[in-house]
Amino acid sequence: MPKPDIHPTWYPEAKVICNGEVVMTTGSTQPEIHVDVWSGNHPFYTGTQKILDTEGRVDRFMRKYGMATGESASGAKKAAKSEAAAEATEAAQA
């Protein structure tokens, strides 16, 4: 038996509210719990999650460690060097 006057009031039917509507009931020490995100509107659980790579971090990692798709990072460097060498040769001949 709990000691009197030291435990908070228990609400067995506390309402969880998201965006102004009750989404579930649970037991809590507060009668209402206001949340911004719950499993019903979170992108991970609804399947609408989009992984955004706005800064090109994945591409940068792939180039850095030689895992680039298509033309490899080392192949791109070699192509750039050969183009620079060709331009230098043309400039020397002119």
C-alpha cells in the first residue's frame, strides 16, 4: 500500500493529444499529455520518410574512399590530368 500524501495522483485514462485531437489514452500522472509527434504522423512509421542528401555527403564519402559509381574518383583525376597535359602540349606547340 503506498504511503499517503507522497505519491502523485494517478490518472489511468490520461489523454494523449496531438494537433488538437486525442490520439490515445494511457496511464499517467498528468490528465492530458500534449505531443507534437507520435507514431501516427511520424514519417518513419507512416512510410513517407525521405532521406535527403542536400550537401552531397554521401557522394563526397564515396569519392573520398574510392567507392564512386560510374567513373571512379581516381579515373576522374586521371582524366583531368590527361586533359591538362593535352592543353599544356598544345600551348607549347603554338
